[in-house]
Amino acid sequence: MGTTQLESVPEPKYWHLKTVLSEALDSEFTVGEILPNERDLAARFGVARATLRQALEQLELEGRLQRRRGVGTTVAPPRMGVAVGSDQQVWPGTGDDGWQAVDCTLAAPPAVVATALETARDQAVHIVRRSRVSHGQPVAAELLYVPVTSVPDLTAIDTPSETARARAVLRELQRLELEGQDRAVELGSARADDARELDRLPGAPVLVVTTRFFAGGRTAALSVATYRADTCRLTFGASGGVEIHHGPERQAS
């Protein structure tokens, strides 16, 4: 693609440049590829480096680019779909849901979680921590709160701490008959622990998806999943299908 003349464009130069760069990302670059330096890019498109930086910053906000310390500016992977309108209802860990168990602890949950689970505030519950990775980069972190009464047979299982115990809690939870679930989504900012797990700065925008799972006429588990807002998109639909689309040459489902 040759140099684009931007002088006669009525919209801000950086905004038009963003569109031109986005088309170049689709046609010339692959996921993870490092972009040329700012001097070369500015010369190619005939713009000032300040204008180029504005366009790159906008593409980073939109999740098209990632700036990695010690590496440079790279092409970001396609956004991961977060299905919030799906009729499909399954327990966490069922099949290949894309999450990896990290560890499990037994501790009192936050007060708001204890209220949702209808447990005493000082009553310990199983807290399963899971993570989700796309193209080798962390995109989501989850805390799954499971009351001891939801997995009563767990104590009879010889499971060490950490990952093995987390998987055991998930297996025992799946023995219950799932009666339904509800889900809420809100925009938030990354807390220090979330930011550390997601490789973001504290305060970075995130999507917080809270899901309650019902069994036996009560809330049997509660999931709080935090997604990087720059790498995820909400999807809706009865099938729960996920479509990730950046351009005519890059589509996945």
C-alpha cells in the first residue's frame, strides 16, 4: 500500500490514518507481528509523528494493537467473544470451556458474595481461581465461589491443594443438577490483583461478568469473571455462538 494523501480529508488526520492503518493490519500483518518504528510509519503515510501516535493510541484502545514493554507495538489477536445472551446453561469446567484451573482455597468470601450465596459472612467457601489465555496472553481471570454444602463429598476425596483441588471442586459441582443461571455484565476498572493477572495497569478498563448457578432451589455457585476490555467483546444470541471479525480476511468463530 502506497503513501496516502491526508491533507484534503475533512475529518481529523489521525482518525483517517487510523482507518488506513486498520486496513493495512488486515491485509499486510499477522497476529503478534511487530509494526515498523514510528519514523518509518510516519514517512510511509506522509504524516507527522504526533498524528501517527494519536492513530496508534486509538487502535490500541480498540484492541487492534498492543504495546509490549521491551518488544514494541504488535498486532493484537482477534477479540474473544463473551457470550452473554446464550440459552446454553452448563456448569463451569464442563467440556472445553476455555478456562484453566489455577488453584483453590477455603476462605470466607466478600460480604456481597456471602449474601448472594446465602451463607454467613464468616463461613468459609471454596474459592476456585481460573484463568483464560488467548494467543499466549491472559485475557480473563475468574473467581468461582462454591459453598461447602454444594460439594459435600469433596472432603472424602484425597486431593492436594492448588490445581488438583480446584479441578476436584469443579467435578463435584457438576454432579448437581443445574436448574438455571443468571448473568450480569458491567464495566469496571482493574483492581491491583486483577491487573497483575491480566498484565494490565491498575485502573485499566475491564468487563466484569457475574454468573449465579442454581441447583436444589438455591445459589449453588457464583462466578465473578474479569475480562480485559481491550481484548473482549460481548456477544448475544440464542445459540451462544461467538463471531470474531476484524475484516474480510480475518474471521473466526
